[in-house]
Amino acid sequence: MRLVKFGIASVNSTVGAVRSNTDKCIDLARSFAAEDTTLAVFPEQVIGGYAVEDLVQWRAFVASQRRELLRFADVTKDLATAFVIGVTVGVGGDLFNCGALVHRGKILGFCPKEKLPTYNIFYEARTFSRGTPGLALDAEGIFLGDRLYTFDFGTVAMEVCEDIWSPDGPMRRRCYSGAEIVCNLSASPFRAGVTSTRREMIATRASDNQCTVVYANLVGGNDGLVFDGGGYVNQNGRPMLDAPRFQQGYQTTVVDLDRTTRCRREASTWRADLEDFRHDERLVPEVKIDAKTADRSHHAYPAPPRGTTFFLPTSSAESISPRDALLDDFFDALSLAVADYYRKTGAFRSIGVALSGGRDSLLTTLVAWRALQLIHAGLDDAALAAKIKATFYTFYMPTRFSSADTRGAAARIAADLGATFTVLPIEDAFHRELEATKAMLGEHGPAPTAITQQNVQARIRGTRMWNWANTSGALFLQTGNMSEKAVGYTTVGGDLEGCYSVIANLPKTVVIALIDRLYRRYGFEGIRMTMGTTAGPELAENQSGEDELMPFEVLDACLYLYASEKLATDEVVRALPSLFPERDPKQLATWAQKFSRLFTQSIFKWVQAPLAIHVGSLELDRERALQLPVVQRTEWSGE
């Protein structure tokens, strides 16, 4: 047996906080060493934080990471554990996104990322250079490039995040060259469905390359991205460790590396491919590390988890359905993002929500409540309740169109959560603004339209929230959802206002499903009361969002087909009847055409929206994910 203990660190780093980030890594490094961990892996770009975007162009920022890496090496020089840690390295005119191998006080080498993503939220090729096969550079006296490192326990290769997502990534040539262990440093943001995709992809890579993959992921919110952390150890396709997500910390597991050797010898196809590689390709160079690593003599053989055997998995079913698990992930991701935006920015003393008694503001309020629990996690129940009361403010601002039902629902959920609740009618201000608008239009001008009268109400609320937030130092949360944002069912200067947009990338159907899930989890009466109201903005008599737009399920189907699947309008028209066979095809066609028109005409609105949390494969953010021109026509779309 060749028993090796691997460690995975999930670190909640902050962009630019190089000292604080490194301090966290040092604390975890000491914890790993105390357990005689052989090799521990930290996330991608953990020293500088991620995503750094154009900040990486500041030479001082890059230099500070090198200084902190040297400090990490010096502080850990008496530890026997080997560490792999993420850092930016500059060499001449190049900047590289690297993994650094550190052991016994020395930086043994840098391995640059080769696959630089430029899709969806990523822009790495804008600032970073790619690593290449055979690359060998001198980074101020330290090797940077394509190399393997052989310790007294086995041969190690490093790679960074996206490298593992390509079947033709560097893992292939490094494993054929002798690497038994591939350490992947990752900063992979949360998005719907990513957990199972990651798990399956890593198992596939470990199996295809007959190696042990040690994968560590960043955790925490930075701007609109939220990283779910966790990590995996997978040996030749067999899962050995699945670390907890959405929390900072570390996990370890023991692996018998002799099993990796045995699997390679048994896999005749892998050996045949290895022969071809040796014939056609150059081997990746290997360097032998003489310094001893942590004591492995007392590690126990990796037994299967309790309730399983080597031959049979556990018989107990999952405690929750995959659907509920995803909804729980959404809630965890949104809450962590808000909590980290609040504490990492350092500009806020409280949180505020314009609580309307509707579904969107309800979900935003629930997320804010959970975020405050994360921010003040060290408090006992009584102290936490007092802190929430003192720092969580909700405001109900009614007009004549506001119903008793929504007022009651808003008041009840605020009481359920222990938030401060204030009623501030805006009816008088509404009349004053209408009169001011009429004066601006002139005596012989047109009268304010019905839409204008609705928007006046929303803008008064938005202005009041900003005025309050400016004075109180509060984080003003915007409450709009993705579906209504997509079609412009929102008011610039009104409900589109806020400092941070919580649910702007959740479609309305997901908002409703998540609220239902939270009701089943927490049982708050305010949730039940809100779900009993008509979904609408209450800016006119008896308003219904579905009556003014279309059924939410159809709206979200149009959003998915048009914006995510990139179907043209006429293709959406053809696709909808198969999704909604019970509905009139002519009505579906009318709705599809209406969606396409409103979507295109509303881009000018949503490019003005606040920073939003990224939780899916699609988001309406011109700087990330969906970059569309504001000025365009859709003659190409079959309308």
C-alpha cells in the first residue's frame, strides 16, 4: 500500500485582499499539517481573489501576490505538507494564471493555465497568456511551465480550472508522462446544475487518464459571482471525497496510490494509448523533489463510508428531491452572495428592502434575512435576533391601489423574520408628482399616460429608498426578477433601482418554486399569505402580471428558447405548441411575438440595472454572459 492523505481547502477570498487571503491560507495550511496531510490543494487565484478582471494590469497588484506567496512559503517552511496554491505570475510581457507548488519553504514551480475561457461570465484571455505544452520560462528564478514533480509519495501535476473541462487538456499528456496525481485549482462559480456536471466530469477525467484528481474550488461572493466551494478527490473514476459546499474550511481523505498503478496496468486500452503517445509525443519533463513530506505511516486504509460495502452502495434514498436540492442551492448561493457583498465591500451598516407584499420582494427579504444570519454567525439566538432587528429594515409604501392583503402579508413576514417594518404611504407624493409632470407637459400638452402614472409611484418608492440608504449607510436591495426584467415590466428610476440585485437572474417560475420550497422549510405564515395574493405590481386597479404580459410559464419558456437557446422568433412560435399542447397555438404565437418585441425594446432598461447575482447559464447583464447591442432591430428573427 502507498497511503497518501490529500487535503482540499475552500477559501472565501476577497479580490485585492492579498494579506487577508494569504492569512486564511496559512491558517488552513497549519490545520492540514497538524493532520499529517501529504498534499493540500488551495483554489485558483486564492491569493489575489477572483475574478480580478482588469485589476491584474496593475503591476503592484501582481507584485503583491508574489510577496504574499513568498510569505506563505516562509511561514510554512517547517510544515511537511506540500501545498498547491493559486496565484498570478508575470514574466516579461505575459501574465499567467498559475498554480504554485510550495514545500518546506520553497516555491518549487509555477504551472500556468492553458485553457482560458472567454464565454459566459469569463474574460481571461483579455488579460492572461496561455500556458503551452513544453513551456519553460524563468519567473524570477523559479521555473514556470509544463513540468511534473516527483515526491517520496508519488508524481504530481498541476493544472488550473478550465484545463480540466477539456478532454484534450494538459491532464492527458501529463498522465501519459507519469503523473499519478493531478491537482486542479478552481474558481468555478455556482450555476444551476453545475454540481452534478462537475462531479461527473471529474470522474470521467480521472477514469480516462487513470489518475487521482484532487480538485479544490473557491467559495464566497465577489461582485455578482458566487462560488460554491467544495471539492473532490476522485481516484481512477472512484469518488473518494465530496467536500461540503457554501462554506469555508477544509477536508482530507486517504487514498492508496498503489491502486492507481494497478488500474493503469489492468487498463489495456489506456496502455495502448500510452504507447502511441510515447511514439508520437514528447514526454513532459519531471523533476525529483528530495525533501521529505508528512509522515504517512499511521494513515488508515480508506474504508467505504458507513452504511456501504466495497460492493454495494448505501440503501437509503436521498432525503430531498433533486429539484428541492437545486432550490436549496439557489437560496444558499443568493444568501452567501449578499452576505459577502455586504461584509467585503465594507460600506454598509444595515440592509433595506422595499417590501411590497408580493413574491419578488418576499424572496429578496428571505435572502437578506439568511444573509444576516451568515454575517453574524457567531451570535447566539437572542443576540442574533437583536442584531437583525437593529440592522434589517423593510418599508411598505402604499397608494390607493395597494391592497389590505399585500399589506398584511408584508407586515407578517417582517414580523416572522424579526425585521423592522415601517409603513410610509406615498399617495400625497404621488399627487404632487403628477401635478409637476402636468406642469412640465404644459397647459396644452398631453395628459400623463396611464403607464406614466404607474411609473411615478415606482419612482417615488425608489427615490425614498435611496434617500434612506444614503443617510443610514444601508445596502438597498433591488427586488426585480429575470422574467419581468427581460420584457421591461419594470420602471427605470423605480423598482429597477437598488445597490445590489438579488433575484434578477431567477425567472418568475423559479421565484415561485423557491418561495414554495422555503415555506416547506420554514413554515412562515407571511410566505403563505403572500402566495395567496395576486401576482402584480399594484400600480393600478386590480393589476395582474400574467394578464398584462402572459402566463409566467409561457413567458419563461419564451425567455429560455429565445435568450438561452438562441432561437429566432419564428422558431419559438414553432416550439411552443409542443411545450404547451393544451394552449391555443395562435395565442402562443402572439405571446412569442410579443416577447421578442418587448425583449429587444427593453435592453436599454436592463443595461441600467444594478449588479446582479449570477446563478444560471443565462443572465441579463451586458458586461457578463449576454452582451447584446442596445440599438438593434429584429428583422432577422422571422417576425
